[in-house]
Amino acid sequence: MNVYYKKTVVGWWNIYPAGSAEQFINLSPEEFFTLLPQVSRKAFAGCAEIKLEVAQELFGEEVRSA
């Protein structure tokens, strides 16, 4: 599943399912880099792909593959 992410002013990360600007979760830097270790520590926004099972854990069961 595709997600996009933005770094907040205080250094935490908002993660959104692709196509949704309303539903998001907020992760600490430690949680974010555990989930997406390939993202540069210098990044402030971007997109990535996560497994559907992980997305369902994060966003709830209503998340489906496109």
C-alpha cells in the first residue's frame, strides 16, 4: 500500500494512506524510522510503500488495497 509522510514542526511524522488527506497517524521519529528505515534522516516529506497488513494495523481494518 502506498503512503505519504510529512515531518511536523516538532519533528514527529504524519503518515497518510495514499489518496486520503483526512486519515493519518502521528509517529515519533523512532517509530517512523522503524517502519520506514529506507527514508533519509534529512527527509521532510515523501512517499513509500508498506505492506497491507502493516497499513491495516496503523490505520484500521477499513484500509484496502487499491
